[in-house]
Amino acid sequence: MEKHEADVVRHLATVLESSEARLYEQVASSFRWLMATLFAANGGSIISILSSESIALKVGMTPLIFFAIGMICSICISLLASLYAAVAAKPLNELRMLVVMNLATGQVSSKEVEQKTAAMNRTTVLKWPLLFFQIASIGCLIVGLILAGISLAK
């Protein structure tokens, strides 16, 4: 392997390593933020409505149902984020190891690199259910708050 090829492979190994670290950090930070915010907001809304009898009689069950669905969605977010991290990290790590092995042996297998890259691209499908549950949880919180506000205003 020539010097410039080795430099390119070393750079690719560095980029893959930082990508893997960013993936772990992104999943961890989104997990912490979403779980804390959505679970606390939906749970706090349920507790505040149930703790006051006068509010509970006026509001009814509809906002409570939305807040409960929002809590369930926030739990699904954490499960899907963990699944995404587990599934996405494997091909990323395999590609990084392939590049590191290439540095050691000096041989490039473009077919293996293409397979690992395609496996990484397939993991993006898991982002859509995660996004759906994020939007659903926030939507349930907003709808629940609006319905509770309308019920209290009457």
C-alpha cells in the first residue's frame, strides 16, 4: 500500500471512530432529554389533574388519556433509541475494524466495505419510528393540555 493510500485509510478510521462516538452521544443525550421532558410533562399533568377533585370533575378522562398515551410514547422512545444504538453501532464498528485491519494487512476489500456501508445505511430506517413516537408524545402533551384548558375554561 502506498503512503497516500495509507493516509486515506488512517483518516477513514479516525472519521469512523468519531462517528461511532457521536452516535453513542447522540442517542444518550436524546434519551436523557426526551425521557426527562416527556415523561415528567405527561406524568405531571396526570398527577395535577388527579390530585384536585374539582379539576378532575371538570376535565374528565379525555386529557388524561392523551397524557397517558404521551407517557407510553416516551417509554417507547427510550426503547427505540436503545435499539437504534445497538443496531447502528454494529455495522459502524465492523466497518471501523475492517479499516483498521486494512491498515495492518495492507489489503483493501471493496466488496466488504460496500457491504458494511450498506448495512449502516439500512439502520436509518429505525429513525422513522423513533421520530414518530417523539412527535406523538409531544402531540399528546399539547392536545391534553389544550383539552384540559378548554374543559377548565367552561
